[in-house]
Amino acid sequence: MQSQNPMIADFVKLANSAAGTLAGMTREARETARERAKEAFGGMDFVTREEFDAVKQMAAKAREQAEDLAERVAALEAKTK
């Protein structure tokens, strides 16, 4: 038969309380960090993927138009010489 040692029982209670407190502190620290990150990044001007892709397509089209115009100018200059 096993005897119940009050010192061991108290130690087990203390360990359980410490584990619960540590878990609560971890959860609170994570939530605080998440809120601070939202505040820090909330004021920055980020673009969405759709906006980025739209501007990228506009830039590609403008580049093509610039190349076409450069070819036309070169052709016109060749005619005048």
C-alpha cells in the first residue's frame, strides 16, 4: 500500500499551478505580440497582390509601347537621312 506524502502532494500542486501560469503567460505574450505587429504594420502602405499585378501589367504594356515608338522613330530617322 502506498502512503500519501503531503510534501510530494504539495510539490505536485505547485508544479501544476506553475505550468498553468506559464501557459497563461505564453498565451498573453503571443496575443500582445500579435497586437503590436498589427499596430506596426497597420500604418504602412502595402498593396494587395491584385494591385501589384495590375501595375505590373501596365508597366509591361508601357514598355512595349515605348519599344514600338523607338522603332518607329528609328525608321523615320532612317528615311530622313
